[in-house]
Amino acid sequence: MNSLAAKAVLCTIPLLSSISISLRAQADSSLSGTITGASGKPLASARVSVKNLTTGQSTTAETSATGTYYLSGLAPGDYEISVAALGFDVKTGRMTLAAGGAQTFNATLTASLTPGQETEPSLSDLGFSPSQTKGTPEYQALLDRRSHMLQIHQRLGLITTAPLIATLFTSPGAKGHHGMPGPASGRELHAALGATTAGLYFSSAYFAIRAPKIPGTQAHGPIRVHKALAWIHGPGMILTPILGGIAYSQLSNGERVHGIAKYHSDVAAVTAAAYGAAIISVSIKF
């Protein structure tokens, strides 16, 4: 081979290699998408794994702060896709990637529950975003204090249901028949249970009100319903003891329950119903 031919071959080899690489790049596929939680918020640092079912080769990527991911250089074929994130159930799926295609796979992950968590709201339920659970020591201390106070609020709220139910059951014995005075012991028991209920209720409310507020935090889902119901059972818990005190005084004087005191039972029933609904709203995931 003369020198001219050799030079031609040497020049041709890089050109062919470049063409081969270009053709292979055009044949490769890409996959992208967005990973969110059940509330619709994007999940950062979720792990997306794709496995080529023919070759067995796997490729992984992590989602960005906006919950998005991108995988390129995937050979055409059938793939198994798996999405995992801390605190969420793993989601899997299958997809066929065409040569040179750009396809999308989005997923919504469901929060995983462990025994004992079914009736307790998660940090996400309490209004914390993923970015807010990480930060400076001072910020983390603020988050810990808020979480601790809200947990006390929840536990006291659950304890309050016991004397609340007992108060409702002792109501007939307190007012007697047809509004006439009943036994004094019945009134005293009812009043004592009512006072206990009010004391526990306002103690629970204190921890909810005094819990540190996190700027930019918005309540959603069950917590939004829970807070809305507080505008019903909160005033009710104030008004019920007042009306009850008036009714107690009237019955103790041998009088029929009259005036605004007649509405004591109705207000108490509405208050108890709203309070029960508030408890249920954070005990059932929806």
C-alpha cells in the first residue's frame, strides 16, 4: 500500500467511528418524568431505576428538587421501572422504549405506614415540606419543637374523648325528666365530667396554638379539615360550659331549665359531633 492510500485509510477510520457513534446515539432512547407524593407535592431524591429485561443492565437516577429525573443512552427494548423514596412504598412499572424515542414515566408514591402510625399524622401531614425537614440546627430545633407540641396536642385530644363521651351519657340524669330537676348527685357528676372535658380540651388546644409556626407552611388534606372543624368545636367548648352553668343553677334552685340554658344540650351535641369529626379527620388517610 503506497503512502497516499495509507493516509486515506487513516483519515477514513476516525470518520467511520464518528458516524458509528452518531448513528448509535440516534438509536438510543431517553426516559424522563416527575415523581410526586399522594398530596401532589414533588419528591426530591427519589431513586428511579430502569432495568433492560433483555440484557439485565440497570441504570439509575435521582429526582431533583422539583421531583424530575432524566435518563439517556438507553438501548431500545423492554424495561422494568422501579421508583423508591424514603418513607414511601416502592412503585414499579414496565415500558417499551423505541429506538431514538424520548418517553415519559411519571409516578405517584404512597406513604408507607408502619404499625402504630395509622392514627398519627406524618410530618408531611402536619404541613412540613421535604426541604423544611433539613436545615440548620436552629431550624431543626424549631421543627422538633413544633412536632413535639403537636404530638402532645394529638394525644391530649384523644384522651379528651373519654370524659366527653361520659359527659354526654350522664346528661339525662343531670337534667331529670321534661326539664325538671333530677338528683343532685347526677348534676354534680355531669358537671365534674364536663369540667374535666373542658380542662383537657383547652390543654390540648394550648399545645396546638403555641406550637411554633413555620413560615411558608400550608396545611393540606386532613389537617385542613381538622383546622376547619376547630372553628365549630372551639366556640362550642366555650359556650357549652357557660350554658351548662346556667342550667345547673336553675336546676339547683328547683326550677325548670329555661331561657338560653335550654340550648345547652343542643350546643353540646353539635360540639361533640364536630370534635369527633376532627379526631377522625387525622385518623383516616384520604
